[in-house]
Amino acid sequence: MKLAGRVAIITGGGSGIGRAGAALFAREGAFAALVDRDGNGVAETLAMLRESGGEGSIHVGDVGDADFARLTVEGVAASRGRLDVLMTAAGFSCGGTVVDTDPADWDAVFRANVGGTWLWARAAVPIMQRQRKGAIITLASQLAIAGGKGNSAYIAAKGAIIGLTRTMAVDFATDGIRVNALAPGAIDTPLLRHSFARHADPDAVREASLQRHAMKRFGRAEEIAAAALYLASDDSSFTTGVVLPVDGGWLAA
Ligand SMILES: NC(=O)c1ccc[n+]([C@@H]2O[C@H](COP(=O)([O-])OP(=O)(O)OC[C@H]3O[C@@H](n4cnc5c(N)ncnc54)[C@H](O)[C@@H]3O)[C@@H](O)[C@H]2O)c1
């Protein structure tokens, strides 16, 4: 097992990529602290983990809340005695160009995606510095590299996460902390389905997105979890500041 005895916090653990990451980390021996604003989602994930012999805890709140981040991170580290992995997968998009995005929606997208990365890393880094070891995995998007249509707040937020990932990687490299980002292509999760549903012709947008991947299919959350496990484990011990596309060839095509 690649994460035996380790402690991981996974935000967005109630659905999609966060859930799949938590399930895989737990199968690899980690304790998985599941964070999400969706209490039912994290309860379902915890039940899944336990069915396959895993261990974890649930923490319900808004990842953009600085006190919630600090109290959760410090509480998990205190009760489990350490913190090895932070995966920040909570996030959502609102759609819209810069002209038709409402400022309140823009702020909410930044609060969840960028705040939900920064505040959790801010709480986790001092603990990892004391251990002289830690792995932080952030969630960017292939769209932050390639660009994309009608999704300005989300794409800008994911670009900010790439910058944040690189600056944290550099700041804490000599403390034994590695910080890397995943840049998934379109992954079949509720987030993707909601983003198609915003359009007048969801089937046409879905088909165009599918065809944009060299592999002509969407990814599965488990395929992102497998890459997250690489970045969380000692297999990637010399890897930091990387933005790893897991995108079915979107960026290459
Ligand atoms: N699905 C994709 O195609 C895709 C592609 C690239 C990047 N991503 C990124 O991967 C991450 C996971 O996405 P997913 O597809 O699994 O989405 P998802 O909707 O299935 O899961 C996201 C989870 O985050 C939680 N969440 C959202 N905002 C929150 C907040 N403010 N506080 C607490 N919890 C919050 C939701 O409740 C949900 O459980 C996101 O950051 C997303 O932007 C997804």
C-alpha cells in the first residue's frame, strides 16, 4: 500500500474527483478526512470507504471559510497525530463571459476554487513543515492552459490555482513539501453535467467537448484519482511545481 499509516484531507470529498481520490487513498492505507459543503455526499463517501475497509471522518462546511479551514486542518492533524496529504478538489463553475458574469458569481467561484486552495494550504503547510514532509495536490483544469468558451470566472480561477501551486512549490520545496496540480480534461462528474446543462443545446456542447479529446471520450474520476495517488505518494518524491494534464489528449490535439 502506497499510503499506509498516512493522513489525508480531501476537499470536495462528497462527489466526483474528490470522492474517487479519497476512496483510492483509503484503499492505499490512508485515513481520509472528507471535507464538503454537501453533508449527504461526504456521508455516502465515508460509507463507501468503510465498506472497502477504509477509515475516515467527515467535515461539513464551505471551503472558502478561513476558520473552517484552519479548525478542520488543525483538528484532523491533532486527532490523527500528523497530516501527510492535502488534496483540494472542492470547486464549481458558473459559466459566462466576462461581460455576462455577475460579480457575486465571480466572487463565489474564486472563493471556492482559489480560496478553497489557498486557505487549506495555509493551514496545512505549518504542520507539514514541522514534519518536514507533505504533499499538496491542487485541482486546476486543462481549460486554464488551453482557454475555453463562456466560462471566464472558472478558467481565471483555475489559472490562479496554477500560479498558486507553483509559488507554493517553490516557497516550501526545502521544507519537504511538494505541491503539484492536476489539470483534468472533461471528467464525467456532476460538475461536468451541470456545465453542459447551462447551454441551450446541452447535447451539442457535450458532443463538441467529447470530440475535442484525442481519445474521443470523457475521463472517469478514478483516472484522475490514479494521478492524484502518484502525486500524493513517494513515487513522485522528486516532483514539485508540476501541472499534470490528465486529459485524454485534449491539450495535444
Ligand atoms: N469534472 C471535470 O470535468 C473537471 C475538469 C477539470 C477540473 N475539475 C476540477 O476538479 C474538482 C472536482 O470536480 P468534480 O468534477 O469532481 O465536481 P463535483 O461537482 O462532482 O464535486 C465537487 C465537490 O465540491 C463541493 N464544493 C463545491 N464548492 C464548495 C464549497 N464552497 N465548499 C465546500 N464544498 C464545495 C461540492 O459540494 C462537490 O461535492 C473541481 O475543482 C473541478 O473544478 C473538474
